[in-house]
Amino acid sequence: MTDSPLTALVTGASRGIGAEIARQLAARGVTVALHYGQQADLAEKVRAGLNGRGHTLHQAALEDARAVDRLWAEVTAAHSRIDILINNAGLFRDHPPLSTQAKDWLSAWQLTLAANLIAPAQLARHAAAHMAEHAPHHSAFGRGRLVQISSRGAFRGEPDAPAYGASKAGLNAMSQSLAKALAPAGVYSYCLAPGWVATDMAAGHVDGPGGVEILAQHPLGRITRPDELAAAAVWCALEAPAAMTGSILDVNGASYLRT
């Protein structure tokens, strides 16, 4: 970590994983720009509870490419420098291939890829160019860091939501491509691949009829806590060695092991 204050943009920061990432970054002295989609009241509650000052809120529908560009413009107008981008926001929509109508199938793919892959790619390009131009180079930290929140579904497949699995596989490939492209400029790229995480969004599945099967996948006897995934994301954002750029880190409690 650098000696000077850092600023981070965290997408999907109004609740769950994104909110916990924002809290842990702020606890480390980082100023946070919190993105949210619709729930302004929840986002404001998170912002108000953060350590330190200068944290800001920014709304954008990430499936809208123009809104993503506006988001970046607003964030950089509010903060002179962005040192960290954490692409956490994402959506999951069921669309089983044998029971989904053609129009709904296409809609699910278009919406999922727009929010889960195209928007992170837009923000990553904006951030990388900004970091390479504006940020000083620190020997350990570099000029900036990009962190993507992917999924084990990129590797094991998502039979009821194939667009989600494909979007996260694309996110993995994007992160590794950016690592190779940006390393000479001192901008480092990391990716985390969680499984089930104990958020409000997961509660309906874990507490529902499929909950026993979900828990059976986890040798820990529980699914990952948001603070655990956030701790890994913050470590990548602040402390992971430069030599780990391009890494995809599994944070799924050994529920899925890849070779």
C-alpha cells in the first residue's frame, strides 16, 4: 500500500459484498466512490457508516453503456484520482435452455452480458487509461489496481443461467488480458472467483428446497461470508504482489476445485 491516500470505485456497493468491500476499504483509509443501481437509501446508509470522509454516491444502470460512461465521468469529477476499481456489481437471471422461450433467452443473454461483462470492460478501460496517465508509480502498489468479482460458475458451468457463466468466464479472460497489457504501465489486474456467498440474494436459495444440496457442496459446512470475500478483494486492491497480476483466486470454501 502507498503512503498517500487512495481512492476506489466499487460497483454494486449498496449491499452485500460490495457494501462490505467499501467498509473494509474505508477502514484502511481509502476514500470510496460507491456505485449503486436503484437502492439509493441503502447506498446512503452504507456511505454514512464508512470510516473517514469524502465518500461519494453514484447511480448508474450498468446495462446501459451510456450510463456507464456517465458514471465514470461523475466519479472522476468528484475525485481527482482513482487508484482502485473493483467491479463487483452483477446480475443473475435464470434462463434454462430447454424451457426458455427464444425472446426471453435472447433478452437474458443481452442483459447479463451488458451488466456483467461489457460494463466492467468499459470501466476497466476508463480506469486503466486514467491510472496510467494520472497516478504516481509506487514500487509495490504500482499506478493502480483493477479487481474483478467473477464466479466459480465460469469454470463449473451454470446450467440454469448459461449467460451468467459465460459472462464470468469472459470477465476472467478480460482480467488476464488486461494484466498482460497493463503491467508495463504499472497497472495490475486481479480476479476473484467465489461460489455461494451469504448475502440477501443468496438467502432464498440457501434457505429454500435446494439449500441442503448447496451446503453439501461446502466442506466448511457453510457458504462464504461477505467479509471473507471482501477481505480477499481488499487484499488484492492494496497488498497483493505485482507478480500476482493476472491471477484468478478461488474463494469458494473448496466447494469447487479446478486444476
